[in-house]
Amino acid sequence: MERKVTEIDGYRFLGWGPTATRSTIGWVMRADLFARCGRCGGLISLDPALDENCRCGRLNKDSAGRFGSTDGDGDIAIYTTD
């Protein structure tokens, strides 16, 4: 899959994968962080209290702390609110 950064009004692109959340191991989950699916473009909150999936189901997160993509962590675009 080709990595493509798409600007989203009201959001700022931080980078790709877990390192974009300022983590050296795994993901940092915070309400001001959002992940974008590389397939459907769906945006989901990284708020640890929410269960969410993107429209196509490739990107998913649950309140037990599990988060990831069937396409691999490195292809997840991370955004924050402006």
C-alpha cells in the first residue's frame, strides 16, 4: 500500500505508526490522537475509553487497549487536533 498523507481540516498530521504517538514501544492512547485507515480513510479516536473500527474494519481499537490494523502498524497515519 502506498503511504499518502491527506490533509484533514482541523487536524495536523504527526507521522506514521506508533512512533508518531511519541512512543518507543507500542502505542500511546490519548483522546487528542486519531488514526486514519489507509484503505477507507476512516478516522478513529485513540481515546482509550472508546471501542472503534473504521468503515472497512481494517483499523480497530477496543477499551481493553488493543489497537492495530490488518495492514500493519507502519501504515497507520496519526493525526492530532489543532
